[in-house]
Amino acid sequence: MGSDGNMTMPMGDNSMPMPSGPATPIASFKAPETAAQTKNFTLTARTANVKIGNQTIEALTYNGTAPGPTLRVQQGDLVVVKLVNTLSEGITIHWHGVAVPNSADGVAGVTQNAVKKGETYTYRFIAKDAGTYWYHSHQQSNDQVKRGLFGMLIVDPKQPAEHDDVDAALIYHDWSNAGKDTSGNTIEKTVSTSHIQARPGAWVHLRLLDTDNDQHMATLIGAPFTVTAMDGADINKPQPLSESILSVGSGQRYDLRFQMPAQGAVRLVEVDDKGKPTDGISAIIGDGNAPTALHNANPPIFDFTHYGQSKPDPITADTHFDNVNTMKLDSHFGFFDGSFGSVYTINGKSFPDIPPITVKEGQLVKISIINEGTSVHPIHLHGHDFSVLSRNGKKVTGSPIYLDTINIQSKESYEIGFRADNPGLWMDHCHDLDHASHGMDMMVVYP
Ligand code: C2O
Ligand code: CU
């Protein structure tokens, strides 16, 4: 890549490749609109010992914990986050799912230089939309996210629709990918159960976030639940579900709501493809006996494309689009960046050879994404959320569904649409960060 040794990946990022271009940030700062309030945070990146079960790992952290602190703000706030780096490696913060100005997107080599040891960088953006989001480093993210540089961002709505008695989160993170523990042993595949307090009859809002490279198949046993939001975007009039299996893809968030039964606990489980609970990450909510098995021998797979109640939306399968694109996802064995292994491709090419999608401000843009390969690809678009128009040729019939990451199983296809309303240089990549570091990244650019 770059013949002067300083071009393609100016910050030495060999994990999440970046397009060639000038080594200086190209994005310009867009002055924030008027904000209700300013919320200031400082996140200091440092190494810290973190307990994983009965092992200890020297993790990369924001403020000494992994996950980092949950940042909580109100819709409409101006969020100002000062990143201080004391690590010996360069880092950034990307605000996954938030439509930030391009200068705050945190992509090393595209919107800023990686923040080196002793340096700081300040991110500023308005938290326009309420919902569950997250943040993570976007410099060698394949390595740094695994080792702990991530946390949750919650934007509370100005007017909450419902009252929740309990608001809790469960973050999927497989530490077995993070390297060795402090005694040099590999980290056991995470089997962890957390306990969430809730009294009988309480309304619980449970936020699921997947920071792994793998999807997690999860369901709740012991109470019917609704999926109130996906990727931070509310679902219109969601219907109650019973033991429906959610595939929480890498980078995605699901907001669940349920009422605690009069007696006993509720269990969030991971299940295998037969619907049998596995020993994966789980949670017990409430006290008393928590059911361990599903009642339903054939639990339904949650299909968000026919969920909730439809309502008029500016971007649907019937919209006229100005700018129409196709992304065919696949992989093969070959050389990538000098080493032999799986190479992940979009339209037969891998990064940096994949031509960008060029959009003009104001255009309605459609992308058909077809997974022709054998693995799951959670495709994440920066800077925008998109409406899901159709799945496998069938139009979305329920609530409009807006996502920032779409988890595409092998042989599935989706059409998505968005309005090009946030100028800049935006990544569009697989959020299986192993795939991203082996070619599955492209750009959406505004000229
Ligand atoms: Cu959550 Cu480009 O990343
Ligand atoms: Cu992928």
C-alpha cells in the first residue's frame, strides 16, 4: 500500500484498512446546532486489570473499566467528550450508530489521525435521536475492541413513552478473543451470568449490545416481551413475543421491555440453532426460580421485517430512489495484505479496491445487499441510519425499521434506503471486525 510508506494507512492501522489519501484529516468541523445542554465527559484510555470470571486480563480500557463507563445524556444535548490517551498505541472513539458530524466519527486515517500517547482529541456532537448506542476505538479496531476499548452510550428521550422501573444493559463480549490472561493462559470462553434486580410486577427495559464478532441468538424465558427498539430506533407498536429468538448481530442493539411475573425470575439465554439454551452469556432478572428451558419446543425466529405496526414513512420499498447500488458479499482464500487466509469481498473486490458509493447531499440512496457467501455479515454504515425496505425480495410490512447495522445471514438479501443528509467520508463495512480487517470495507462519499 502507499509507496511512501505513509499513505494508505497513515496511522499504521493494519487491522481496519483505510483508503489511500492525505494523512491529514479531511473532514471539516460542522458547527453544532443549538443544544439543550452541554454534557462533558473525559475518557482516559489506559491499561487496567479486569476480572473475567476467575481470570484477570490486562485490558485496554476507557477510565479503567471494560466495558468503559456508560455515558448517559438527554436527547438534544451537546455531547463533548475529551479523549486522553495514555496507551502506547494510537486510538480513537467512534460513536457507533450516532449521526455525528464527520469530524467526530473517529475513523483513524479518514476523519482524524489516531490519538497517540500523550495526545487528546475532543469529540462534539448533538445527541439528536434517543436510543441505545455504543462507542469503541476505530484504530486497529479488530484488536482494540476485543481487548476492551468499548462502552455504551444511552440517549434518553425528552419525553419517555413509558415508565420503566428497571433500566439495565447486557453487553455481549467474548473475552476469549482478547489474548492471554495475566498468567499467560488463554481466557476461557466467557460463560457469565449476571443478575439484574427487579421486583415482581416491575417493568424492565433491557438493552442488549453485541460487541463481538459473532452473533448471539438470544431469548427471554419466563415473561412475554416486546422489542421496543433496534439499533436505537423505536419500533411502532411492537407486539408481545413469547420465546422468539433474536439474532443479535455484531454491533447491533436490541431494546426489550417486559413485566416481571408475580413470582420467580426471568432468564435471558443464548440458544443454539435448535432453540436449546447454551452456556453462553446470560442474565437472571429478579429473584426466585428462573426457568432454564424454553416451553416452546420450536421457538419462532424473530422476523423484524414483519414486526410492529406500519405507519407512513418517507423511505420504503416503493420510494423512488435517486441513487441505486448493489453490494454482493463473499469470501475466498487468497492473499490479503501479504498473508494467506480468508479474503472478504464486496462485488468481488476487497479493500482498498472497492469503488466507493458516491452520493450527493439530499439524494435518496438505495443499496441492495446480497450475501453470496457462507458466513454472516453484519454490515454497518457510518453517519446515517437506513430504512430496511425488503428482505429476500419481500417488502417490510410492519413498522418502519431503521438500523445502522444489518445482520445478513448466508444467502440472504436485503434492500436498504437512506437519505444522504450528512456530508463526509463514511465507512460502510462488515462489523465482524475480522472480516473488516480482511477486506470487507468500503466508503460512502459525498463529493
Ligand atoms: Cu462500530 Cu466502523 O464501527
Ligand atoms: Cu463479514
